[in-house]
Amino acid sequence: MIEIDGLSKFYDNKAAVDAVSMTVETGTITVIVGTSGSGKTTLLRMINRLETADAGEVRIHGEATDSLAPHLLRRRIGYAIQGHGLFPHYTIARNIGAVPALLGWPEDQIRARVDELLSLFSMEPAQFRDRYPAELSGGQQQRVGVARALASRPDLLLMDEPFGALDPIIRARAQDDLRRIQRALGSTILLVTHDMEEAIRLGDRIAVMDGGRLVQHGSPTGIIRNPATGFVAEMVGGVERPLRLLSLLPVADIVEPGTAPGEAIAPTTNLRDALALCLWSGRDALPVQTDDGRAARVTLKAIRAQAQGPG
Amino acid sequence: MRTYLRPALAVLLLALVVWPERFSWLFAPFAPQGGPVIYSRTSLLSLSLNHLALVLIATLAATLVAVGMAILVTRPFGAAFRPLSRTVTNIGQTFPPVAVLALAVPALGFGEGPTLVALFLYGLLPIFENAIAGLSTVSPTVLDAARGIGLTRLQRLIRIELPLALPVILNGIRLSAIIALGTATIGSTVAAKTLGEVIIAGLLTNNTAFVLQGGLIVGLFAVLLYDLMVQLEQRISARLGL
Ligand SMILES: Nc1ncnc2c1ncn2[C@@H]1O[C@H](COP(=O)(O)OP(=O)(O)O)[C@@H](O)[C@H]1O
Ligand SMILES: [Mg+2]
């Protein structure tokens, strides 16, 4: 568990980060979202002490981060940034193994970890290990950047707009990869973005920042359904709100007995995709796959009910 | 340089230095009537070795000092010294080498001493400027990542900044070494044992053969040294994955 307790940072007597407190549960992704200049980067960099906090403290598993020398603290916290920051004169393997090497892991253990991470990111180790960053595509460089941040199994992974420089298709794939790998490794991640779509896609919890202050912290559905301020409502997007809400809910939540024409969809399909299928094929209901072979379906009416806002 | 040209020039240089008499036929037309054709007061080999040693020592010393200063003034605490150190190295460059030699003689006496001082002062500026350029153009994102993963100040300097700046620094060292190679010839005016001795002897006795001989050898050394260092730079850049 990571506890952020009253963190503040002032530049020229103006608060860039204003008394932010929140708790990040182990094994979850928390996404900090806000417009440019809202203090996200400053908040993140105070956690690994790249910036010194003017007030407040951070505790990792109950231990205050200022009880350690900054460089030792940073070896325990993964850090991935926009534009990856890979060392151009290090091979991929040496880049990924940088922190384990600093921590004094034995050679063979580092090599095994590098190969494990490359495989996890769908990059053939034999093919990529000895290459240099300049020989990789932007998407591959970004994956190596994230792999480097994960290499020593850190208590916490900080990511500052890690996918900001990628084009939309590569970005969506990178987000899916991150989600999958985070689930597989059980990592605790704090990710910063200005893109609410990305926050909804990735976050177990979303923290919305505005003018240096934390204005709302909660589950994605909670934030979409009940935005705390006008600013949050604007961030979650007026007209797109119902669709964003649907994208977070699986068909399994509203499946009912009954038949429907066409090919059955998986119960894990999200309601936004189910809605799209209904509209595209002109159907009012879709059959849903079941374990026991009984007929089940999801209806357009039920989907609509889920998308309806309060009032 | 072409594959054949390099070894051919190297062999020519070696022959000129080790068996100068073999080239009498070449230089004879330029020697005065009945005068000596080949310089023989000191062996050309020992002059060459001494010349190269002066260049090597002066360039090494200039490298150490200039890179050291560049590291200092690119640190946050040393930034204030940047204009001052620039001025100092610039003065080293504006003084004509002959003036440096003349001023150093009273302090250091005749011989190698004043020459080394002049070569050293002359070598500082290109290395210093290049080292500053190299160190301050390392990508801020890379440096931020280096700090973010827990490298200490010294580790960042040694593992990240210096290797990434190395090609540019080597470029400066090459410039310095070539300048030193040429400047060292003037050292013979204050009795340093360099290849300049041959040229000056030629000028004093109106013997164009000596002047050509000395000039040719120094020129070949410069061309080959330049080429060697370019190759070294390329090899290092490739090793660094740049
Ligand atoms: N080093 C700095 N000096 C002065 N002001 C800064 C500095 N870093 C950030 N700021 C200011 O702090 C505020 C928050 O910046 P930042 O944390 O980078 O926001 P975000 O990452 O959300 O875009 C901005 O107004 C920015 O101008
Ligand atoms: Mg930012």
C-alpha cells in the first residue's frame, strides 16, 4: 500500500501541487488524470523524490520514503516516462537489466529476468537482446522502457504519460499489454495521463487533478456516474459519458435467459461493443455464450438502462 | 581514405624517416650546388619520435585538464565558472605560439619545456569547447531516466554522460593533436628536438631540400594521425551503438 499524505510543492509561492492525499492499494493501477499544468508530473516526481516536497510525506508499506537516500529509494521504484529515456549506448538487455545490475543481482539472474520481460512484452529475446534502442520502432522502445522500469520487481511503478508519443493503434496495444502484464505480475502502478479515455481503459482507480488539487478519487464508473465538480464532468466528456460507462461494464452483468438470433458473444464482451453489434446488425438482442448450454441473451433495452444517467 | 592509400603513405613515411639517404635522388634537385641533400645532423627517426612524444604528452595533458574543466562547468555548482574558463582557454588560443615560446623561455629555459607549455595551451580550447558541447547535448530525457532509475551523480557522469559525449570529445582531441603536430615544429626555435629542426636548418642555409624533407614528413604524420583518429572515433561510436 502506498500512502500519499498531504504532499505540496510550491513554485514562486504558487502551489503546483496542493496538499494531495491518497492511498494506492497494492496490485492496482491508479491513473492520475488532469489537464496540462495541473501538477500531475510534479506529484509523481515527488514520490521518487526527483522533486523535493515542500510539505507532506509518502509511505510505501508504512515506511516513509525520506528514510532512504534518494538514489536507493529510486532503485525500489520503477520509473517510465514519455519518450522512454533509454540509454542509447546500452543494448536492450543492458537497458532492461540496469536496475537489477545496480542492485547487485548475479549475472545469470539478470539475464533470465531480461529474457522473461522481453517475452512478456512479445519481443523475441534472441532477436532483441543485443540490439541498440535506435534499431527499434517507437512502440518497441516504449515497451523496453516499461520493461526496464519493471525489471527489479519494484514496490511501485511510476509512469508519466508513457504512451504519449505513440500513434493511436500502437498506443491501444501498449495499453492492453500493460493491463495484461500488470495483472500477471500483480504490480502496483501510478500512471499519469491527460487522456481520460486512457484513464478509463487502464485505471482500477482514477484520481482527477485540477490546478494542483486532487478533486476526485474513485472507481471509473463512480467518476463517470457522479463527477464531483464541473471540471470532472467536462473531463469525462458530456456526450460520450454513456458510451464510456458502457465500455466499463461486461455483458455478464445484465445477461438474461432467452433466445436471440445470430452468433453468441462472450459474456466478457463490454456493453459498448454489444451495443455497437446491435446497431450494426439491426438486432434488438444478442445471444450470449454460457457454460451449461442454456440459452441466454442481452437486450438493447437492458443496455440502454445501464447507460442512463441520473435524472 | 582508400584502402591502398593508407598503407602506401605509412610505408612512404617510414622509409623517409628510417632510410632518408634512399631519397637523395628525389631531393637532390632542390639542394644548393655541392651542399648536403639529406639532413644528417640528428637522425630523422629520433627527431620524429621526440616530436611525436611532445605532441602526445601535451595532448594528453590538455585532454585531462580540458575535459576536467568541462565536467566542472557543466555541473550545477560549476556553472558560474563557465564564462571565466572560456575566457582563459580563449586567451591560450589568441597568444601566438611564438609569443608563448618566447615568454616561457625565461621561466623554463631552452628545450622541450616551453614547447610543451605552448602545445598544451594551444590544445586546451578545442577539447574544452567540444567537451562542453558533448556533455551539454546529452538528451535531458535520458538524464532524467538515469536519475529516475537510481544512478548516483558520479554514476550518471561515468556511465551515461561521458560515453555519450565521447565521440564529440574525441573530435576535439583530434583537432588539438593535429594543431600540436604542426605547432611543435616551431619548438626547434627554442632548441626543442623536433622535426622543425630540419626545416629551420633548411631555411637558415637556403637549402630547399631540407625544408621539403621536414615539411613532407610532418605533413605525412598529420595526414596519418588524422586518419587514425577518425577511424578510432568511428570504431568507438559503433561500439557505443550510436
Ligand atoms: N521547475 C519548475 N519551475 C517552475 N514552475 C514549475 C516547474 N515545474 C513545474 N512548474 C509549474 O507547476 C505546474 C504543474 O506542472 P506539472 O506538474 O508539470 O503539470 P502536468 O504534468 O500536470 O502538466 C505548472 O504550472 C508548471 O508551470
Ligand atoms: Mg506532465
